[in-house]
Amino acid sequence: MSRDPIRKAVRQLARLPGIGEKSATRLVYWMLTNGDTIPGQLAEALADLQETVTECSVCCTITTKDANPCTLCRRGGRDEAVLLVVEHPQDVLAFERTGEFKGRYHVLHGAISPLDGVTPDRLRIQPMLQRLQAGTITEVIVATDPDVEGDATAMYLARLLKPLGTRTSRLAHGISVGTNIEYADTTSLARALENRRDL
């Protein structure tokens, strides 16, 4: 094990998603040459994350320990009958940016992926089922990613929710707005046909 602090920092940064060894090396040297306070400030910010951040006790998104339940769960005026289920906390932010969804959220923290060791019991499915027991939710919108893992998760949830009599829907998938059909990939075209609607 190397005692070189630069190598150690590069190895740790390279563990982050989307950061390879070259990018990690570039970041470490940038921090070292652009101000002696940056590494310390970064370390302090990361330590604060570990000490102050937790999962929301209601929707399972990320929040701070002194704001639990999270801001969205505490906010009034939202539709209590509709629950939007997403894979990751950042998905909640994406939907909030649209300004279109006015219901409640639930974060699974992943998608079913047996090859990666992610089984249903590793997701936040039980807290979701507990929320449904209150009887105020009439529709669950499954907004998992349009990939194999997201589809597997959506099908699993649909089977799980069917006996409860809760309406379960899935986000439509297909061609992105502004995409020319000739440039669309075959999967997107197939989904667009499958999810077509009446005019």
C-alpha cells in the first residue's frame, strides 16, 4: 500500500462514478496548484455530508438530520393521492424542475439488478408499502429508468401492487422532443410505437 498522499487521493477520487484515473490525477494536481485551502475545504464539506445527511423518514430521499422529514414531505398543498416512485434522489430534483408534478415522491435507491447483487430487499420497497397502507394513495407512477433494470423494477412493483388495488402506471418512453426520427435509436422508436396515444 503506497504512503504517497497524491496517489492515495487519486485512488479515492477515481472511485467516484465518471471519474477515471486520469481525471482524478488532474483534479488532485489542480487542487494542489490552485490554492492551499481547497483540499481542506473539500475534506470538511465531505465530512459534513457524512455527519449531517440522512434519508428522509417518509420518502427516503436525501435530507439533513435537522430537516427530517424532508422539505417536500413537509410541504402542504401537494396531491396526497399520487405517489411518484423514482430510482435516485436526483430524479426527484429532475421532476421538481419541470414544475409539472404536484404529488408525493418515493425513492427506491436503485433498481433491481441481480447481476450487480441488487435484489428487491435492498431497495426501499417496504417503506413504500407502509405508506400505501394509510389508504390515501390511489395511484403509483413508476418512474424508473427506461433500461433493463428499470423495466424489471417496474414489473416487480406492478405485480406487488396489483393485489392492493392501487392504480399503477409507468412513465411513457419513446422519442425525445426535438429528435429527428431518422436519428432515433431502434429501442426509442419501438417504445414510441408501444406508448402511442390517441389524438
